[in-house]
Amino acid sequence: MNPVDDLSAVLDSTGALVAGVSRWDAPTPCPEWTVRELVNHLVLGHRLFTAALSGAKGASLDPRSSDALGDDPVASYRDAVAGLLAAFQQPGALEQMVEVPAGTVPGVVAVHLRIVEELVHGWDLARATGQEAKFEDALVEREIAFSAAKLADLPPERSPFAPPVPVAEDAPPLDRLVALLGRSPS
């Protein structure tokens, strides 16, 4: 599978969750973030990676630093997604080195970082809004393998995630991914 195709599929699924939000002030599994702040964080992240792919510096990922959602959060999310996909679809984007919050990485690693971010925060959003996260199991399995390998490369003090939590080996792939990244799927 082309990782940009995987990214597109994940963004579509999370976009459906964003479109289904009825309460933007609802709490999320991310401590201290409401649904609006969580979606704002995703949009800020998409914009940061879009900027990074063009060689520019992105802004903060802190959803309290700026409001990227405005009066129409769903449209803002869709616009950020369109820009992100267009940036990753540029010739050579997957081969170039990109400066992102995790460090300087090849574009293909940056794609996987966005996929994982979107999967985990899509799970957060589904939990917060009572919706079902609909991500393809095989795609999630690929990102579990990616995440497990990359987490092993990170010094513990640089990990953006909480320590893994136990989960049954036969748990659904999305539950295993979020557990690997420190969330309790129960």
C-alpha cells in the first residue's frame, strides 16, 4: 500500500468523525482537551506538516496557542486535509528530509507520523463523541509495526506518548495501537 493512500483513507475516516461532532465542548481522552481543542490540534498538525514539506516552519501544535478552526471547524479540517494531501502527493515528497516535531525525518516517515496521529486522535474523537472509529484493520496493523519500531528508536525523555498499557493480544488493532501509545482502550 502507498502510505499516502493510507493517509488519505485515515483522513477520510477521521473527517467523518469531525463532521459528526455535535458537542464541541465535550471532554476527550486527552487530558485537558475538549473536542474542539483536539480537532484544532489535528488541523494545526496538518498545517505544520504541510509547511514542513515546503521547507517552511510550522506553528505550534498546542491547540490553545491559536484557533485554526474559526466559525466552521468541519470546513477548516477539510481544508487542512486537502493541503496536507496535496503536499504529500508532490513529486519527491516522500524522499525529501522534513523537519517535524519528532526531528528531521524522511517524508515517508512523516506520512506515517501523520497517520498514527490521526488514528490515535480519531480514536480519541470517537470516544469523546460516542461515534465509531472506522479504520481498516490492515492499515492499523501497518501503523502498529511502524510505531513499535520507531518508539524503540526514541529516548524515553523524547517520547510524545505515555508508556504502553497492557492489552489483550487478540484485541482489535486500533485498541492495540492506542495501548501501545499509552491509552487505555477499556
